[in-house]
Amino acid sequence: MMRQCPGKQFRCTSHVEMPEDIFAGAKLLQDDQPRPATASDVVALSAALSGNTHCNCCTQSASPLYERNMADHESAKLDHDNHLLLDQSLVRLPHELLRKNFRSAHVVVERDKEAIKRQLREATIKGLNGNTSRDDVLKSLDNIIARGKKLRTKLGACQTEESRLFQQTEARVKHLGQLQGLHTLDDVKYEGWSHARLDRLLVDYLLRQGYSDTACSLATERNIADLVDIETFVAMSRIQNSLRKGKSVAEALAWCADNKKELRKLNSNLEFSLRFQQYVELVRQQTPESQLLAIAHAKKYLYPYQQAYPKEVKQSCGLLVFTPNNPGNPQYAKLFSDDRWEMLADLFTRTYNELLSLPSIPLLHVALSSGLSALKTPACHSHTSGQGVNADGDVDMAGSTGSIGDSSGGAATFATESYTNGRMCPICSAELNELARNVPYAHHSKSHVDHDLMLLPNNRVYGLERLKNHAKKQGIEEGKVKDLRGRDVYDEKDLKKVYIT
């Protein structure tokens, strides 16, 4: 489903068709504090986006330019490359997980293979020498068989995970292949594909915000379980909660141990930071036993990194002198602060995303930002920037008392007025107007404004040809023009040529 902005002079210069999923999640993004999302919230939001929404603020006059632009939209071609920009992680993540699964299986096989060979060799030597009883030899063989069974169980789990990832990859390649079979935005099949992508973006956003149950319900209801990475984000969320709420580094350290080689390649300081926090917690207890444990911990896990992190290692030495209630120095007070748990959770999240080649921000944010930028025009915030637009799309450059940073309710008032006047510009809506305020304007390689723009003495801009036609209809003498919005009449010699830059 597409949102079309047919455009008109100076009001909409983009004439860009954007998929409707760029408008998804506006309500979710507006809240400073997350609230528990429900399946009904997501379904209602998705359903609200399924209708046709046009930028009617740009369709007040049916000019030939408008008709031509509508014809261009009707024959719009689908740009497959641009659509796939948001979907790179869709196939990349299963590939990374397959590599990780293969490495895990390889490590298990190599380790257990050498152990089984060693045990078998020892049992053979004992049996040939005759120094060991028959029961001891049989016991050694039983141990070898038991180890082999454990190896088979581990490899079975790796095989199950591999099959799941192959199934996901097949479903995702098929999903992207459907897009390659579409050639125009007006294709009926594109609407279904666009809705599926919208659902994927919503599930991705919910998972990143910690609403795992809601995300699972939506994925199951829309039958897109193979197109989203629920297990990956649930695992990340579990470790995040153990750091933020549980104030425990055990799960995070276990994850670091499983990915030790990859973290070393990334030159990550996550494991050192977690070990440092362990040291801080030991010092916090302020007992003789904990002090000795802290020193032993520092010798084992912190001092080996004194070349890489000299400042932190020195602080660990000085920390023994201070207490949580009387840190004495602001630097050491920060080390005892509970804010470090939030810092560790954020550091883990960044490392987790980097390791698995995941985007650092929700894809919904990326899609929404690009859509806001594509549809945003100066007129959408003219109620605060001091500019106005008349019914014909001409810009009023006269100043006003409002300021761009003023958010005291003017946006909501303007958005309400835009709907009551029959204008349905998405950027002018109450949900998206404030979100789009700090988003940059899109770069437009082609201009669709009048080629003969003139600046009136009252700082309003119109096309000269339209000014002359209006003056002729009003019966004004030749050589004079009249403001299309007001009653002021000016000599043509008082007009100034305006150039688009």
C-alpha cells in the first residue's frame, strides 16, 4: 500500500512514493517511557496503516503539472535495490549464525575426538600389558562409549540448529524473491509484500524494546516466524535484564566465553569491563575476606590487561582505599555508582549487535526517518517557522512571532486545522509533525516549482505568469499585479526575480 504525494508548486517538491511502513510505530516512538505493548495495540496500528493516505495538502489545484505527475505515479517502476537496503540483515544474520554453529560443532568434535583417542590408546596399552584387570578395561571402554554418546548429543543439537537456520534462510530468500518478481508499485502483490515487511519491522522494534511476548504473538498471528529473529533478540534481552535488573555479570561472562575468539577479533573491552565490575562488587562488601578475594581477582583478571587499559587498572588499585559511602574522589564515586550497570548493558548491546552484524537501531526508526525526510517540506512546519502557503501552493516568506523550537501546542493546533480543512498531509498530522521537525529535508535532483518565481514587496513568492493571469481576471491595468492572497497591488518593476538553489 502506497502513500502518494502528487505534489504541487513549492508545496511538495519531492513527488516520492514511499511504502506505507515508513509511518509505522509513530505512537510507539512518541513515548519517552516504554509502556507494555499488547497484541491489540500492534494489530490496531497495522490496520490503521492499511488504507490509502494521500498528501491532500498538495492537491488544492488541479493544474496540468498535477495531472502529469499523477500519470508518472501510475506508471512508477519498483526500485528493487532501494527496497532491499532495509533487508540486508534479513539474510546476513542467519549466515552469521550458521558460521557460529559450524565453529561450535568443529570445536566440540576436535576436543572430544582427541580425548576419545587418548582414552582408547590408554585402554589398549593397559589391555596388552596385562597389568590391568578385565573389568578395568571394560570400564575404560564404557567411559569412551559414554563420551561418544555425549558427542553425538551435542552434534545432534548443532544439526537441529543448522536445520532451523536453513529453513529460515530458505523462507527469507523466497520472501525477497517475491519482490524481484514485482515491477510496479501498483501491483496488487506488492501490497501483500509491503504488509509483510511492515509486520517484520514491528516485530523487530518490539523485540528490541523487550516486548518479547507481544512480538511472538504478532509473528505467530501473521505467520512470519521464519522472517524474524525472535530467539536472537530474546537471548540478548535476557542478558540485558540480568545486567540492568539482576545486577549480575554471570550470564554476560558466559556469553563472552562462548564468543571469546570473535570478541578478540573485534578488540572488544566487554569482558574486561565485566571483570572490573566483579572487582567493584567485591570491594563494595568491605569485609576482610572480600578484600582478599578482590586482590586475587584483580591479579587474575585485571592486571594482565594493564597495557591495554592502564587507567582502569590504576583505578582498581586505588579503589581498595575508599568505601562506597565515602568515596572521597568523584572518579571513584562513579565506579561505585549503580549507573555502571546501565553502561554495561549498553556496552553488551553494542557488542552483541556488532558481532552478529545487526543494525544498531531498530529498522523501524530507519524506515520512518527516511519516509519523514522524503515527504517533509518547508510548508509542513510553516506555522512555527514564519512561512505560510496559500491554496495555490505559494510561499509566504513574511516573518511571524513563532519560533522553530516552540512546541507549546502549535503543532497540534496546526495539525488539527489541516485535517478540518481537508488536508491529509502525513507530516502535518499530530502524530508525525513533531517527529519530523528535526529530520533533514530530502535531496531533490529535480524541481517542480514555477520557473518564473517573483518576490513581492510583502515577501511573498508567486509565479509571474500566474500573477499576470490573476491580474487580468481582476481587471487590473497592464503593468501591475495583485497579491493572490491579499488586496495589495504592485508595479511589475517592484518585483524581484527569485532563483531556486
